[in-house]
Amino acid sequence: MDKRKVGNILGVTSILSVIISIIVFYAERGPNADIYFIIIIFSILSIIGILFAILSWKMSKQLILLIVGLIGNVFVLAAAYLLLLAMGISEP
């Protein structure tokens, strides 16, 4: 496979990590949801997605995949940080 095709696959995978985070958010909701598990999943998926977006841009030079992947994954990472902050504030 050439570098451009691998870059496109990495870019789609970066966007896929955002979609998986949204699915996890809706699947793990309710009063008995383990918030720390959700925070860990969000953080891991968003960091992997950011890395894939950057690698995608390096390989395929398509700016749209970089922008969409970075914005989506940074949003998920910010949501995970705010959840962690809220859990820290609510703990005694």
C-alpha cells in the first residue's frame, strides 16, 4: 500500500475513535454507570485518535482529515477532563 492510502485509513480511524466515544457515552449512562471507566475510555480513545490524525496528515497531506480528527478528539478529551474535574469536586 502506498503512503496516501495508509494516511486515509488512519484519518478515518481517527474519526472512528470519536464515533466510538459517542457510542460508549450513550451505552454507559444511567445512575449505576462507572464514571471513572468512561473517563479512562474517553481519554485513551481521544489520545489515540489525535495521534492517528497527526500521522494521517503526515502521510496523506489531506488537511480535512487532520482538522476533523483533531477537533473531534480534542472535544472528547475536553469532555473527559471536565468529567474528571466534576468527579473531583463532588468527592469529599
